[in-house]
Amino acid sequence: MISDTSLSCKYINLNYSDVLQSPRESFDCGDPTMNPSRLTTTVFDEEACDSIFSATLTVLEKTGVEVRDEDALAALARAGAAVDATRARIPRALVEDALASAPGQADLPSRAPREALSLRDGPTYFGSGSDTPYIHGPGARSRRLATLADVEEMAALQEKLPGYDFVMSMALPDGLDEREIGAAQFAAMLRGTSKPIVMVTAQGHLLPVFHEMAAAAGDQRSWCLYAQPTSPLVHGKDSVERLVGCARLRVPLVYPTTVLPGATAPASRAGMMIVANAESLSGLVIHQLANPGAPFVYGVTQGSMDLRTGAVRYFSPEGLANHFSSADMARFFGLPSFGNGGVSDSQMLDGQWAAEAAVSLWVAAMSRITLVHDVGYLASGMGSSYEACVFMDELIGYVRETLRGPSLDAESLALDEIMEVGPGGNFLARRHTREHRRDFVLPELLMQQPHGVWQSAGESSLLDRVAERSRELRAIGRAYALPDAAAAALDGLEAAGRRLTRRR
């Protein structure tokens, strides 16, 4: 029997495990063989995960899911599901077969000489979010509608920020024909960054075009797609088109759920997880039937709602707790995971924004989610910010350095150094100290100097410093540009993609 006590803090275990986060240029993780541990958490042990899985199978077998696509329903029926109109009841064997065929690891390369992201249990990578209608900043209270130029400019900024491992659009352009937004956004990101892209679109027919666009920009494997079911327990036609399309192209598919307890899921954490898990696993079945072995990323359960107002919340204790337990479920299934962090519900760049973003970033990293997106969001996902991205870049460095664990090589153990200095000695003038002085994180944006130093520097606030740093980064030249031939090919493919959607 499952109850909310399954998510109680008494189940949390803190330990060091054999995993490493992705390296950061300014905070080098060093040789993995010399740095074998990182602080981690576990909320659900194997027994708890099995309880959630068993309950999920009951839902899938007895209640089933809505699948609003005739071809997918036919494939499910041929595989052994009980199909009645648009309802598919999926037996345990189909779920287990899908889990067995889905790979536990997939590479997501960049379009520049850079190590590929390894989508598997272990590394944690950070990236932005998608499709916010507003841009906040540079002032605390300023806000404007997002444009297509923001998509490219956000991508170009993130190219310069070493904490960001992958890029999403961060802006829903105002003034564009909505049918053309997908092709325009994807092209804008490809122009702005060489980093891997996580694309969001409802236009599944554009997936082959995106594949060609990524190839023209340097590597057709350098992107993956984010799609969602409709809670509770519905896979709409657009969702199925993307499930099947990505499987056939072998483009990694991220399939998270956004259930709202008390609205689209039961008003309990465990019940919410079961609905979300049923959506993810039934989506996986459809995906693997289309092409066994295609890469799939398990979506960490997200979503919370203020039952007084109906407002969706990005930062809540329940949502944070679900990151831990859902990440444990992903590991139980042997799949990479996807969640969010560095987010805030604040309507302005203020203390609430900074606090919520920092805490949610920390939770996402501690839960060991593979892909942490939405970094730089505020206003409950309705806004993004250049300034927020710059501040989060510094906090990502803090989080990685905190969690990576100590190196245990002879140089780090420093036994000879300790014995030479001895009791009552001083390490300040030692060669070992000079050689390792840069091993310690020295912030650029967080003020940690005495009052007199802060006063003489102009008594700036955090937002003052973040806004100034953002202006500096955006003023300097681009860190990445497409070769002329690639840019011309991309222009042609973008135009073709726009024409294709206008004809539909």
C-alpha cells in the first residue's frame, strides 16, 4: 500500500556515489579516476520504487490511457493491448518489454569540438527553458514581450556561459504566424549556439526538417525533442506524432508530465506520481513499438497548483520532493531523466527570485536528474531573463563544486606538505598553496567582501552586478558563428519549414 509517508524525509539517505557532473570550464572537475565521488540523495529505495511501479501497472491494465491516434492504437492492439475505441489498456508484459528495449544511455553531441552530453544515470547537465512570452529585466520590475531576436540572442548568451550545457528557446516570439514559430525558433538557436538543443514544438511533421537543419549546422544528432502527454492519462494526436516521429528518426525524446495535484492528478504526492508514471510509461510503450531501441528520457514528475487561485507554481515543497522521488524512479527503470531547476514564481528580479532559483537548482542537482531545464525562468514559467541566466551560471558553478566531492590523489592528500609544515606552522607562503590557489571558487557576482570594500565599489546590489555583467557579455562579440555555407543552407531549410507549415 502506498501513502504519502513514502515521501517522508525519514527515507532520505545522503551518501557519496560514483557519479560525476559535467565539467565546467572555470571549476574543473579534474580526472574522474582521481575524483570518484559526489554527494547524492536517495528518497525511494528499490522496494518503494517497486510499489509505485506495481500501482502504475494496475492503472495501465485496468483503467488504461486514451490514445488519440489510429495507427498507434492499431500497433498497441497487435502487441497485446486491449483496445476499446480510443482507450488502450496496456498489460505488464508490454511495459516490461518497452523498458527492456529502451537504451539506458544516449549521446547528445554539440556542433563544435566539445564532449557530447551522455544521457544516462550519473551526469547532471543544466540548460534553459522554452517558450516564455515575456522577457524580464534589466530592471527588477521591467518586462516586455519576447521576440524572435531574443531566441537567437539568448542562445548566443548561453554559448558564453559555461554552466549551461544545452539550450532551449527561452522565448515565444510575439508577432510571428504561430504556424511558422517552430522552424524559426530552431533556426535561431542553431545560429546562436553550438551547444546541444532541446526543442519544443507541437509540429511533429517538422521533425525531419529539424533533422536536416541540425545536419546543415554541423551535426544532425545535436538535438532532442521535448513533448508531453495531456494529464490525466491522455496521449493526443500531436503527442503521438512526436513519440513515433522521434522513434523513427532515433532522435532522443524527452517525455515529461506536468500533473497538477487536485486538478489533473490526485491531491497526494504518491497518487500524483502514479498518474505521471502511467503517462510516461505508456508513452514509452508507444515509442518503443514504433522503433525498439530508440532513445527515451523519463520525465520527472513536475507541477503544483495553488488550490486557492488555480495558479500553477514552479516552486513548492511538494514539487521539490517529487524531483527526488521521480529521479529515483528513473534510476529504477534504468532511464535518463529530465526535470527543472533554477526557477522562480516571482514576478520580478528580487530576493524571492534569487532564493527560489537557488534552492530549486540545488534540489535538482542533489536529486541527480540528468537534464535540468528551465534554468533562468521566473513568473511561473511566463518569463525568462538574460540577467537570470547570468546569475544562474554562477550558481551552477557553486552547486557543481559543492557536490563533486574531494579528490583523493596524492597531490590532494598533501601528506608531505602537512608533515613539512607541522604543528603551529603556516601554509600561506608554501608552493603547494600557490599552485592550488585557483582551486577555490571566487564569485564574480555574489558579494563576499567586507563592508568597506563593497562601499568603495559603489554599494551595488546583486541585481546591479548581474545586470552589468549581462550587458558586458552581450556587448562583446559572438562566441560562435555558423560558416557562411552552413548559414545559407540553414536559411533555405528554415524557409522550406515555414512553407510546409503554412500549407497544412
